[in-house]
Amino acid sequence: MFVYILHSNLTGRRYIGHTNDLNKRLKEHNAGRVKSTKAGLPWRIIACKKYSLRSEARWIERSLKHSKKALDKFLGL
């Protein structure tokens, strides 16, 4: 399971998510099949980390969305 952060140069926005198949999910984002990222095409991966448990990945994703400190640490800032 991967936790990933996407960035759109067009909008300057970031998107945080988790998936089993990172390449497939990025293609879905860039094909406009994800409602929340449809407006910022194209998206690129700026960070990702692999986790063995889905529950751990979901917890990390949630903490990244709610804590700037956790996000900065994930991004290595």
C-alpha cells in the first residue's frame, strides 16, 4: 500500500491519497477520472512511501491531511 502526494503545476494544489497500484492511480488522476483532481491536469508525484498494512497507510494519509508538521516531515522539509 502506498501513500502518495501529487502536485499540479497548473493550480499549485496538492492531493494526498493511498493506493495499492501507484502507476494505475496516477493514470486515473491524469485521465480526469478522479473528481477532486480533474481540474489540475496534469498531476505529478512529489512524494510516496510504501506501507505493509492498509490501516497504517490510511492513518498516515489522514495525519498528512490534518497536520502540517506531519506533511513537512513526509516531504522531508
